[in-house]
Amino acid sequence: MSLELFLLLAAALFCIGLFGALTQQSIVMLMMGLELMLGGVIVGAAAVWHYIAPAAADGQVLVVLAVTAMAVEMAIGFAVVTALFRAREVDMTDMAAELKE
């Protein structure tokens, strides 16, 4: 596969994630959109890194670290959302904005 196809996949993932993050009101769906956006960035970065230096393993290590950080971020985010829902029955971004008051 060529670099252009990987970058097209990365752009599609990013755009779908951006659409999901901007249009959804559910906190979980918002987090899924952000996760898709990060996945698109990682796919694009890994494709460019492989295109520039195919023999170096630095890009693969960076991708593994980024995916691990994404998994930790999502686990913490879901824990916060679960705690908010259990404490105050909040599951939409509009309701979460009212918690500041």
C-alpha cells in the first residue's frame, strides 16, 4: 500500500472523529470521537514515519506508547463519566456544564 492510502485513511478517521466530537451530546460519544481523532493522527504519523525511515523501529515504539496512553486516557475518562453518572445522573455534556454552578 502506498503512503497516500494510509494518509487518506488517517484523514478519514480524523474527520469522522471530528464530526462525532462536534455533533454528539453524550459524553461517551464525545470521548469516542476524540479517540477516533487521535487514532487518525497516530495512523498518519506512523505511515509518514515508515515512509521516511522504514528500517528504524523508533516509529513503532512511539505508536505503541501513544496507543497505550490513549487506552489509559479512555479508562480514566470512562471512570470519571461513571462516577458522574452514579453521583448525579449526568450523562450529557449540557448537564455536565451545569455542575460548575
